[in-house]
Amino acid sequence: MYKKKERTVKLHLVDTTPPQVKFQDITRYIGYEINGEDFIIEKSDLSQMYVELANIPEIVEFGNYPVTVIVKDEYGNETKKECTLTIDWLNYNVTLELGKALTKEDILMRPKEDAKLVSKAELEKINKSSVGDYTMTLSNNGKEYIINIKIQDTLPPELELRNVSIYDDEKVDKSKFIVSTKDASGKVETTLLTDIDYKNIGTQVVTIEAKDEHGNKVEKQANLTIKKDTEGPVLSGLKEMTVAKNSSVNYKSGVKAVDKKEGNCDFTVDTSKVNIGVAGTYYATYTSKDSKGNTTTAKRKIIVKHNQEDTNNKFNEFYNEYLVGKDAYGIVDTIRKKISYNSNWGGDDPIWYGLTNKKGNCYVHVLLVQKALNKAGITNQVVKTIDGTHYWNLIKVGGVWRHYDSTPGNHLIGPATDDEKFASSSMKGRDWNRSAYPEAK
């Protein structure tokens, strides 16, 4: 719109620019089917392109054949060039990258048909050579042919780096960053290109160069982290220790203090809160310090095992507090109420376990009842099922034997006869060896 008036403008776009093409001459073998794309290294245009051949020569013998290659876009713009198609059985000039093996396919146009013309020894000789210009002579139908072989090194070395971390009082050289170097020449020189700032706490980028003997080089980067030492040694081997009362204990056995920077460190053990003469659970304190003063402290559980005297004392305390003066039923009933049920058998001292943890399975209960009955002077026996899955007490009261069961739950507490015990729901058909125990009838 101009001065409040609208105007319509028609825009006509045209394409008058021909494609940009990089052509090449090629060498092929008799029987080759000419393809225009083989003469083109690269081509570009803003529209779709087509490749045509202006002349397709008849290939009847070895020699050079002119081929006109045309590249057109969809608007008719074209770029063309007369290229040379050489038909031969041999590549006369071969360029080989150092480290790559020369093969018959590199030399012969028809490697399968003419393979016998190239000896394995000649190939191995070239493949053992370094950078330089070489020749190989082949004979075919009484005529000798010379191949020019150029071995070049244009590839940089392979360089693999790792990130490195150091403390602020340490130095580092390039070897710490280099994982590996590799080059076909076998010789690689590395250079640290970065001036490291050792006062810079944190991470900085380090550049290392690798160069082979022919001047090919590559640069890679890695991170260098400089940190202050603020971590104390790590204490290990502090697993729970169980010892006997009044025993001689080596608290340092199996324990280590290792610092990330300094390695093994000394440590001390504070056992002032461990009473080796009294059964119980205690904690020893371990402390280690590195040269920077970084300190680590850890605690270790020390269990002083009880002995029979401890078990007897604990039982007597329980008996005197809850069971004194009670008859058989009272003893069974009290233990049933004071000691709850779990599936633990109580280890090597079920009575200690039951009184310490206030719980246990039927075996823990039956032994507590037995010990209490014995202390009260009441005749009794421990009974178990034939399959050993349940225990209870058989007690003689007033000259009569009866079954009593202090295990919490649906077990019949008693007193019960043999028939009543067997018929109780908790027995579930289990029985005991009747001949091994007094009859309760």
C-alpha cells in the first residue's frame, strides 16, 4: 500500500544457474558398464539434478575413451565435461595410507581373474615399507608392467586421555592424563600445551598434543580437578564383636584406617565405656587423624557374653519378682503372660534369651517352666512331640501327672490328661511317645 492505494506486483522467479559439478577421470576394466555418476566427485544445485552421457563409447580393447558427462537441473540448466575413461587390467598409480595393507584389489581391475599375476611376497614387501615411493613390476603375456606405489602418512595419532584429580599440595605431569597413544608410524611425541594453575582450586581444562614423526598431530582435552584435603581416613573392619566376660580383647584386630591421599593411618581405640566384666552391649570409639588434621570417629558394638552365673542371677531375679510362692499352675500361667511368643529357639542359652528379650518359642518357655519348677521343688518332665515341633511340661501335683503348656496362643494351659492334651486344637493330631513319659489319666 502506498499513499492509501493498493498495487499488485507480479514476481516471476527463474533459475538460470547451472549445477556446480566436480568431475574426474576414471580407470575401469573390460566389461565395465558405463555409469555417469562414476565420473562425478560431487555436485550441487537448488533443484533436482539429472546425469546424462552425450556419447557412450563401445569398449573393445584396453585404452582411453572420451566420455561427455552432462549434469542438468530440472529447469534445463546444464554443466558438462569430457572425461576420460581408461580401460586397463592394472592400476599403475596407487596411493596407500601408512598402516593400511596393500591388497590385490588395490592393483588389479579384475582381482579374481588376474590374482595369480601378483605374488604374496611382493605385497608383503610393500606392506613392510615406511613412507616413500616404491615400484612393483608385474609380468603378463611376456610383457612387464611397472606400478608406482606411494605410501603416505596423513592421519594424526590416536590419543586417549583421562580426567585427573589431585590435592592442592601435589603436582601432575602429562603422563597422568594419557591413557594410550597409537600411530601407524610407531612413534608418537606428546606435549602438554597448558600451563597448569596450581592455585586454582576447582576444575580446569588441560590440552595435550600428540604428533607423529611425519608431522601429523591431534589435540585432546581433559579435566584437571585440584581440591583441598578435607576428608579424614576411612575406618573399616568395625563389625560387631562378641567377647567372653573378663577375656583379653584385641580391639584393633582386623581394623584399618585408610586415607584417600595418605594411605594407611594410625588410629586409637577408646574402651572406657566397655565393662568386660559385666555381660551386656557396649560401644568402643575408634578415632583416626591424617597429617592435615582431618579426623574420623566411629563406634563399634561390643557384646560381652554372659556366663551361667549371669543366667542364674537373671533367672533368680525373675523368679523372686514373679514366681515365689506360686504353685505349678501359677508358675506356668505367669511365664505364659510375662514371656511372649516368637519363633526363636534362644540359641545356646534359651533361658537367657527368653528373660533378656521377654519372648521366645515353645522350647524357651518349657525350659523356663522347668527351671522354675525345679527351684520350687515340684516334680516335672519336659515332653515333646514325636516330630519335635512342640514342647510342654508334664507336672506331678498331688501325686497325679498332668500336662501344662506355657506357650502363648491357643495351646491348652492345663492341667490336662493325656486324652485332653491330645484332643486339644493346638496338637493338630501330633502325638508324643507315650511309653517314654508318665501317664496322665
